[in-house]
Amino acid sequence: MYAASKQLLDNKLGRRAFIGTMTAGGMSLAGASALAETLDGPALAAPEAARVVNGLTGGEALAEFLIDWNVEYVFGLAGSEEVGFLDALVDRKQIKYCTCLHESAAMAMADGYSRATGRTPFVQLHSVAGAAYALGQLVNTWRDRVPAVIMTGRQSSDFRGQDGFLEAVNLHELPRDYTQWIWDVMDPASIPEVMRRAFLLAEAPPGGPAFVTISKDFLEKPLPPTAIVPRGRSTVDYDVLPPDEHVARIADALSAAQMPALFVGNEAIRWNASTEIEAIAEHVGAAVMTAPKVPLVFPTTHPAYLGELGDDPDTAARIDCFWSLGGHMFKHGARPKSPPIPPRAVTIHTGLNQGEVGRNFPVDIAAVAGMRATAGAVLEELRRRGKPSGAMIARREAIANASARRRKELDAAADREADNRPIATSRLMRELNAVMADDANVVSEVVSSDQFLRYYLDIDHRKPATQRRRSFDTTGGVLGWGVAAAIGVRIGDPRETWCLTADGALNFGAQALWTAARYEVPIGIVVFNNGQYQSNRRFLHWYGRRAAETGHYPGVNLGHPAIDHVALAKAYGVEGESVDEPGRIAAALKRAARAIRDEGRAYLVDVRIEKRYGGAQSDWFDFFSVASGKGRNS
């Protein structure tokens, strides 16, 4: 869909051909026609709709564009190539410049803001240095298909080709594999039109970053009269309906199944369909499962929720109808030894990413369509057919019983571990669940402990979707996202916000704490501190060779010396405390809650938790001494 949308916008594909491409991919004719009508309007709006600006530099025109498009924040780190833009912000107080100490933090902050608000953020980077530093978090944004527009300054057009300071000949090509669209501005007068296109293409399904480079002199030169097209003439509704026969076939398959399962994936980050999915699950008696590493996009207290696909292999083996709603099939760390679902299951795949639908697993019913729109249409069709059958009601009760058993077993395990030292991860998570507000934003980057959120974090299905807790996570795998993303979430959403971060992840992105302190962003940061890169040890141990035999895991131990995260936070202007006794967790978390609720400031709680998985008892670390010339001790 994205490629065809881009070709239509670039005038490389006609409207008729565009509609043909979309319908061939499974979109309804009505949906394809509506999409073409919105996209294929004039590049410039009618004179009465556009605002023409006179006597401005390129940087000033860019700032005016952002104001007109209601872009309230710029996440960035200032540089010499962007002075024309930065200077334009001095007298334009409608725009808040959010200074970051590292471009990685700026990118992750914008990512979190986008997820929380549904609005496309603007990031300003400096030359090849800033683009390279931001690339890791750009990967996360790309993998989760989060819209963002990134502007990077570059050497002046009259100095290119001379290998000047920080020159990169093909700078706009640098993040090609992790963007929706890349462009190098070739005419300063086109800056507003290029930015319009960047926002449109960042938002085009499946969504993702658009990366634009602008020469230093283009931001400083006066422009001829230039039109800024308003946001209202550049908004596209992409939550398109599937063909009617697709809806009917899904309803047929779910109704006929003995063990239907609804699998909720990445696209639910942008298109929340939890209300529709709940109703479908209740109607047909289906289990609901989430994809690996995807945030908790379905209420965890719902009686149809059975956790992540794979949590219960016996249940997964009984699935005979599997509907992936906006999910990648499947995002594993390595090729699984057996299929995640039975090959005999009727498999349905619905999503807006045409590069993912049916890509890795055989599908029986598939269409490029909006997951929320499709879920709503299927629910309407099911209800049109009448009340649930006796078999559906029996399935619903059986799944509810399985869900209740699951929660009872998890609670029993947490009870057994409650007084463990080091602190059990289950104890920490249950204490957090008790302290956090019922509608809190919960941003997590706990890596090898992420299952504890779906085990013990209550997202209450009895509350309206807008009043529940919201979960944020990334499937990208690039560390350093969590704290900065939580800051972006809180900037965009006034609700109470917590960041749960692993100690290793914190040290990739600790610079973001300074931004929280400067702009008084009240977030609670809880460090799940096991003193190791636990995931790395886990994989080394699974490998089963010398590391597992000796208990020597290179590159894993983060002690010797131990990192004082409280002191680190204080250096950036954030107060905090450390906890190593289970009985002290609740009081520490309440102090954090008081800081963010009543005092308007960030607060960090560093909790020493257990090590888990094979090799957990090892404290070996790879030591040598440069000062003494001493080699490895083992």
C-alpha cells in the first residue's frame, strides 16, 4: 500500500492503476476509490485554502509550516547546519524545542510521543553525526511502524563535493532500509511541499519514519512567496474496510471452529481495536493472545485473554482457526523448531502492511485492510446472524475457566516467591500493579522480564478503553528506548506515566533523564536491576558449550564495579533511591508516586532483583588489568 501511495503522490501511477493495485491486494473497491480521492488531490491547495508566506527564509518557512500543522514540539539536538531553522524558533513560541543530550534520546522521545498521541512528531538532527546516532532508535520506530518526520541538516549546496566538515554525499540514503520515505530537498522553495509529503508518507500504511535532508544554505536563504497547504487538506483515513466476502468468510471460519484464537499484533499500537476484539471473542468464544514483544494491547483481566502465543503450548496446539489482526507471523528470535500454530488450522491474516500479510505462514483468508475496520465489520456480521450458539457459549466458558486457572497459578507462584532475596520479579511487578494509577501509562523495556507485565499488570476490561492503563513497548530490539519514550509519552499525555526499564537498557539511554529534569516531566522510573545482560547469558547458556560448562559468560556481567543508578540519575537532576529488600518496595514506589503526582518531578527507584535462567548463579566476569598488565584471570 505504501509503495502504491508514494507512486500516486509522485505522479508515477495513475488513479485507475492505483485502484487496481489496491483491489488486487484485497482492498474493497470503495475503500480503494476513497483512498485515491484523498491522495490524488492537487499538490497545492486552492488559493483560498493555502496560506502564502512572503519574505521568509527556508528555516522560517519550515517553522511556519509546523505551526500551521499544529506540530507543538521539536525533539532534537542543535547543530551548525540547522541554524536557519533554530533561529526561526526564537520568536515563534508556539513551538517548544525539546533539547536532548543525544540524538538517540530525541528519536525515542518522538517515538513515544507519537504512540501516545497518534500525532506525527518532528525530529531535528544534525548532519551525518546526528543521523548516525539516531539510527538505532529509528530502527525501533520503523519496526513498530510508528509515523515520524525527521529533518537533518547538511552541508551547504555550494560546498558539497569538497569533503567538508561532516559532509556525507548521500546523507539522505543513510537510513533507507528503516524509513518509509527519504528525500533530499533540491529547491528551498519546495520545503513546505516536501514537508507536507513527508508527513503524508510517514502516515501511509504501514507507517514509519520519513527522513528529509536540507542543505544549510536552503534554511538560510530568503524564499519567493510560498504556499503552505493546511493540515486539513492532507489527512487520509487509512482504516479501510475489506471486501464484503472477506468479512463473511472470517465470520464463517470463527463460527465453525472448535478452538478459535484472535492474535493481536503490532498494528494495534496505532489502531486500537481492543473493544471490537473483546466483543468478537465474547460472541464466538475465542481465546485472545498477543504477539511476542508487542505491548499489552488487549486488557489482561479479560476472561478471554490467555497471554502471549506460546505461553501455553497445549492451548496453542488445539487452535483450529487463527486470526492474526495486524500481527507479524511470527516475530521470533530464531527459527522455531515447530510451527507456532498447527498447520491444519484455518489461518486468517488481516493488516495494512502488504509486505507482511501471508509472508511467512500459509494463509486461507487474507486481505490488506484495517484491523479495526475489519474487526468492526466482522462483529457486525456476527451479530447480524443472531445470538451466539450453544457451542460458542460453551467455548467462551471453557476459555474463561482456562484464563482463571492461569491467573490463579501465576498468583500462587508469586506468593511462593514473595519474600525471596534477591527480590523476585513477580513481587516487584505486583507491588507496581498496586501503586500505579488505574489509567496509568506504562512504558516497558525490561527485555528478559517482559512476561511479568502480562502476568501481573492489570489492564481492566471493565473500564472503557480510554480509562484503562495503556502499555507501551517496542519490538525493535534496540536498547535505550524506554526512558526517552516514557518522556515522550508523558509530554503527549497528561496521565500518570511509569517507565519500567532493565538496568542494561537504562545505561543505553540514561541521557534522557536530563531532559526529564529540565522540562519537569514527571515520570516514575523503576529499574529492574539484575546486574547483567541477562538475555545474553540466557542465549549463551542455551548454546550449551563452553560458557554453559564453565559458568563463564563473556560480556554479560555488569558488576565489578556495580553501577550506582541513583547517583547516575542524580547527576542528570533526577532524585531516586535503591531497594534490595522486598519489604521496602512498596514504600519506595509510593515515594515515586508522590513525586510524580504531587511534586511534578521524575523519580527513580533502582530495585535489585533476582537473576533467572541457566547460569544465574555465575558471578564470573571477564577481567584484565591495563594498569598492571595482568591478563585474563580465567
